[in-house]
Amino acid sequence: MSGHSKWATTKHRKAAQDAKRSALFSKLSRNITVAAKEGGDPNPENNASLAAAIEKAKGYSLPKDKIKTAIDKAFGSGKDAANYETVIYEGYGPAGIAVYCEALTDNRNRTAADVRSAFSHAGGSLGTSGSVAFQFERKGQIMVEKQIEGGKKEGMIANGAAGDEDEFMMLVAEAGGNDYEDADDEWIVYTAPTDLMAVKRAIEEAGVVTKGAEMIMEPTTPTDVSAADAKKVMRLIDKLEELEDLQNVYHAMNITDEIAAALEED
């Protein structure tokens, strides 16, 4: 286990989401509503999907009242009823980069048309089911904020339960985590999909405060591209993330430090 670096990719995705906070809150609320409804229980202790949806929402600072409203909506009736379904869209963007989209929609035709249009205008193409999914792997992701001491960021945990990286590495391993990453002002812990909440709970029981958890799709073999192509790909990703029905958009582009710097120039 080692603190390898995928942070450039993660950082760019989080920055894009944070910049669209109102739209992100709407998507997080919809995700909670669907998880509550599909699990058939408004109590996250009895509904693992709902627990994960709430943890993800907390990681992006969704207010508690919005979380409660989203759960209540799952069990409403009439005009207050939630009728969303999960739909996956797969395709290829500029430079042949694989793109995997997760949607929650109440109108498949509208969502499909919007997604197809975004791919088409970006010079990409919408594919069939399974056309790119094999290039991604589902993982759990837990965020742990570092402690800041002496005016600079140190390899410390928020409450000091693990004083350095070696101690944190041991803690993650004992909790059942698969790997971790040094992500500037926080640690990112990776888990098997089914272990996400159990690992999070074990980390917290060891005295470390977490700041959010979620499921992600990570490319198994990221694809290298030029800076020019990277900008084209990110224009497609940004366009897709603007669509209200799309919950998550993943791509297989390898965002190196150089590519990240080029993207930030725009």
C-alpha cells in the first residue's frame, strides 16, 4: 500500500463540481431520494445505499435540512412523489477517450437526447451499453482532512489520531482499506465497493474524523493525450456535468500534472 498520485484527476473533478454548487446540491438531493426509495427505508442505518448517498452529500457540504427533504420526498405521493430511474450512458469523446455517465432521470428520451447532443457537439459519439464500462472499475472513496500545524499542511489527521503517514497507512490497512492517496490538504482512502461504509466506520472508530465518502468509477488504464485534446475532452465533460439529469461523469483521460496545468490556463 502506498500513497500514489491520482490527485490531479480528482482535484480537477472536484473543482468543476464545486464551481456549480447549486446544480450539485440538486443532484446530491436527487441521489439521496432515489437511494431512500430503492432501499425502502428512510433510516440510513438500515439502508446502505442511502447511507452512502448521505455521506457523499456531506462531503460536498449539503445542508442537513436538504438531506431530510430529499429523504422525505422518496416517500411522498402525488405531485410530491419521486419517479427517477438510473440510466447509464457510455461513449467516446475527442481523441477516443472513454466516457461513462450515470444519470437519474424521470424522462429517458429527454436525457438521451441531451447526452447525445453533448457528445455530438464535442466531436465524440454515444456508444452502446457496455462499450466503455470495461475500462472502469467501481471503488469506494473516503476523504479525510489533514490537520494543519505551524501554518503549513503536514501529514497529520484532523484530530491527530494518526500522527504521520506511516501511522495513517497502518490505520487504513487495519480498517480494511485497499489503498490511499496524499491529496494535498486531505487523504483519500480507496476501498472495495462493498466495504466503503465498513472501512469508514473502522477509521472513525480508530479516532480519525472523515469528511465524506462516495462510490466512484476509476479508469483501469488511463489514456495519455495532448494538452490540446485534453481541453477538448474537458469541454465535453463540463457540458455533460451541466446536465441536470447526470449525477456523475467519469473519463479515462490521464490528467498528469502537465495536463492539469494546461487545463487551468483556460
